[in-house]
Amino acid sequence: MEANQQIFDALLSLWNEFKAFPPEAHLFCPKTDDDDQTNYEEPNIDEEGASREDKAKHIEQGIARHLTAYRLSLLLALRPEEAGAWLTQWSDTVNSFLTRCDSCATKWHRSREKFLKALEKYVSP
């Protein structure tokens, strides 16, 4: 299979995951919506309306959303005519969460180094 086709197939898979996320769920943190006041920094403490099990589930789902949304940042490397509406929709959604949620913004920026290191093996010096 041609490399470009492999890249497209990978992006398509990521895009389908991205579009399946609940629209109100935050992309880079465990919050299920903007009204979620759960303290996910203390996952082993039950709270009113959020058991440890609920927190663990939301943290796991948040990590999955984070990885998918961050990997889709590869759309930025494509020409606009290749990325098309995906890039616009991804950018709008990501920017929405990064500008209204401190936790999402923090997790986005703290992930950068790890993400770039993972890409290094694909880029020749």
C-alpha cells in the first residue's frame, strides 16, 4: 500500500473516532461536559455524584479522546486542499476546548513533548 494511502487511512480512522465522541465531552480532560465539577485529580475519593468507578471510567475516556484529538493534529501537516473540512472542524473543536477549559489547555501543552518524540522516529534528521 502506498504511504499516502496509509496516512489517509490512519487519519480516516482517527477522524471516525473523533466524530464519535460525545460533543459535550471535553477533548483533553475527563470532564463529561462544561458543568462537570468532579475532581479528577483525586480519582480514589468518592464524591457526590461521582464514584471512584465513575471517575476511573471518565479518566480512561478522557485519555482516549485526548490521544485521538492530539494525533489528529497531523492534519496541520497537510495542504489545506488535502485536509479540507476535517482541518476546519478539528481546529474549531480543539480551539473551543483550549480556550474555555484550563485543564484541557494544560493537558494539551504537557503532551507536546511526548507526541513530538514519538514522531521523531518517522522524520529523518
